[in-house]
Amino acid sequence: MEEFKQFVESLWAPWRVEYFERRDQDRDFLETAAQTSNDAEHLVVYRRKSGFLIMNRYPYSVGHLMAVPYRKVGDLEALTSAERSELLDLALYAQRLLRDVVKAQGFNIGFNLGSAAGAGVDSHVHLHIVPRWVGDHNFMPILGGTRVISEGLQGLYDKLIAAVERNPWVEEGEK
């Protein structure tokens, strides 16, 4: 066993306790974030007329953002065309921010609609923007059932807010 220990490092992720402590406390956290004036507390990065960008508290990878409509609806068909359009615009803006802040080389962008599709919150549609890098797959999720998130939420939030200031939203036609 001692021989094995010399090759295995401990992975400390003390922030993961937040997931277990908060997981069931606010099932409507997206609606709460939509209505709050304290963006930093809720990790809201940017707001528009019909929706906003928010950091995922339990990310798939560093910088995992979500574009969320203010209106709580559980299906894409219930969104107005303006809401659908703005969610896509927010995803495009999120890509710009994430290329700047975490040097993302690619993205997985999509909806999980309904609990059967893996939606953690199936009553409030949201669009995931997950940054990716060449070679970012490793053995941890497969063998260890663990994702390694290399940056804390608050530090990354501060960097994203600074990026919003450096990269202002550009309306269509202003480019």
C-alpha cells in the first residue's frame, strides 16, 4: 500500500461541501437570481432586457455559465421570440468573455430540457455555455467519478466582471 501512496496525490476540493449543503435549499435559485439586486451574491455576471448570464455554482468546467430568461418557463416553446433571441445573444457574449478570461478554445452550448434530459432545474429554461480546451478530457471523471475545477467561484466571478468592463455589449448594427 505504501508503494501505491507514493504515486497518488490527494485531491482537496473543500468548496464541494457547498454543493451538499446548498443543493436543496433554493430550488428556484434562477428565479431568485432573476429578481435580486445583489448580483455578486448570486453570481450574476451580466443583465439584458429579457435575460441574464449567471455562473453555474456546480460547473462542468471552469467558467461554466448559463444564459437565463427572467421569466420562469419550463419549455422553449413558452419563450417569446425576443427571449429566445436574447438567450442566443447572451451565449455569444459569454463566449467572448470566456475566451478573454479562461482562454477557452471551444464550447459546448445547449439546453437540458426536462428531468429525463438531465435538467437540474426543469421548471426554468436555461442555456449552458461550457468552455472547453484541447486535451481537457482526462481520467478523473471516468475512473474517479470526479471533475477537477481549478479555480474558485469568487475569483473567477471577479475576473468575469472585469471582462464585462473590458468587453462591452455591442448591439446589432453597432459593430
